Amino acid sequence: MRKLKIIAIIAAVALLFCGCNKTSPDDTNQPDTPTQSTHEVDQKFSADGMVTIGGETVVVDGSNGFAEPSLGFGLVYSDILQKLIPDNFGFSVVGSSTVLAMYVPDALLDIISDTNAAEEQLQEAYSRYYQCFAIVRVMDEIGDEGKSLLPQLRELYTNEVSAAKLEGVEYIYFYNDTYDDPGLSESEREDVAALAAGMAGLKDNIIAFLPETANGVSFEAFDTTALTGEVVTQDIFAQSKVTMVNIWATWCNPCLDELPDIQDMMDELPEGANVISICLDANTDMELALEIVDTYGLEFKVLIPDENIENNVLRYTEAVPATYFVDSSGKIIGQPIVGAPVDPKAMYIGRMEEILAAMPES
């Protein structure tokens, strides 16, 4: 359950960040003057080998870092990050442009995961975690999400560096290189000192490449297994007129919040409808995915992504939860629902009923 603690906290932190009302830092803490990296950066995602801002060629396998095609950037973990992930260190995705990284000491983990903690205690705990760094993708387009987040990021972090620029896309690295909390143990102080000392240099571990966008998401060919070990192919769609495919991640709190609602739907599905899901990080965190399925009593199939699902679906899914509706041949019907609806059960059942009503009678 320890991993579930840090996941819930990281997700709550992202929500707090979106409503951040901190005052601007003093002049002495103003961001550094942005500097553009002159190092070569990847201009296309490649799981087989990428080049960091610092010029190092790496293969990102999930254990040593991440590279997300829809975000258009990645990061190679430092030794201290690998030591602390996932027990006291985690990432939170904000929208489809930004990743926040934070360190949460044991004392704060205990407070925030305490179901009897008062709201005042929770708010104090949230204000005490170490906001280590953020990576944000800013594009030239008017209304760009990353651009709109910059004022909040500049309030939250004391240092700002322009890490790379590619064809109208800029990658900005924000970081805090100091942190102190009275509740830190001696070993935690050593970890924090190592984290803080490495914040400036971590910029060179960023991988920058142009974000990929969907040119036609497809479920028409895959051969994978469910978390139960059962083999599942695209033939599963032939069993129903419409199948809802919910994509979630173990670190995504809105995803976890709606899973019980989706389970509750199973007894009320319209005739001809079915539900399956895909846990996008099941390959790298199988144990936690299984724990979540058990905790929420999920009975619908949860698929582990194979290469085809990775390349044809997940690569083009910019945010989770994301819910697609698929016909009996595996073709997507209409637009996906991105994000968790206020009333997931009503929204999803309503969409399936609309799709079924529009289908010709066979």
C-alpha cells in the first residue's frame, strides 16, 4: 500500500498546483536568465536510442527514465532519483505539456495518508513537500497550455532554464535547489542534500523531441494478455456491437477515482455493449496494477499494452484517463472522452446508448 500512498499524494499535489496562490519570490530569488542549449536533441521519439540535452545516447526502458511521445520530452533518472522512486519521490503530469517532480518525506506521507487527519494538517503537509523540478513544453500556438502554466511555475520554482528549442517548441526546466523541513530524519537530510545538489545538472538529462500527434488511433490489431494472464486479441471486439476501452495509469488519481464507477456499470450495460481497460504502465509496474485491481474489485478485463497498442493507441493518447468507443471490427467511433467526467457512470452509459441507437439493426 506504500506505493498507493505516494500516488494519491502526487495526484493531490497536482490539483493543488493548478490552484497555486503563492506570492511571487523576492528579487533575490528571481529565475536565472534563460539560456538555450546548443546540444543536439532528438527530433523524433525512438525507444531504441535517444540523445539527452547533455549529449548522452541512452535507451529508455522505464526503469532508468521516461520518454513520452505525446509530451515531446523525457528524462533519464539520476542515481538519487532511482534510489527514491517510488517510495518518496514521484511525478505528476499536468495536462499534456508538463511534468512535476516532488519528494515527500516519510512524516508527510504518514499525515497525508491518514484518513483521520484534519484538513488543516493536510494543507500544512502539502505545503511542506519538496517541489524539486518541472519540465514544460511551450509551443508557439496561441492558447498553448504550457504557456498558460508559466506564471504558476515561476511562483513555485526559483530557477528557470530554457533547455532546448525545436521548430517552434521550447522546453523549459524549472527547479528548486534548496529544501529544509524540521521533520526530516538524518538519512532523509542526506537524500535531500543529494537531490538539491543535482537539480541544476539534471537539466542535461532531459530528452527533447517533437511531440507526436494522432493520425488515426487504431485498435484493429493487437495480441496481448490481461492482468489475469488470459490472451486477448482484437477479436474481443467482435463479441459486442460497441466496446468501451478505458485507458488508465497507476499514478493517475482521476483514473483511480473513476474505476469503481466503471465497475458499477458492468451490471447496467446496455445490450450489445462491453467494457475493457488498458493499464498503460502495467508493463513497468505490474505489482501495483494488480494491487489496484484487487483493491477496487475490478472484474472487467485489464490489458497489458503490447507493441501494437503502444504504437497505435498509447503513443497518441495525450492524457489519462482516456476512454475510446470501438465497434465490432476494432474501429473507433466518434471522439474519445479525455479526463474523468463528473458522473462517469452516466456519461459512459449514455455514450454507449447513443452509439447503439445510431447503429443499423442487423
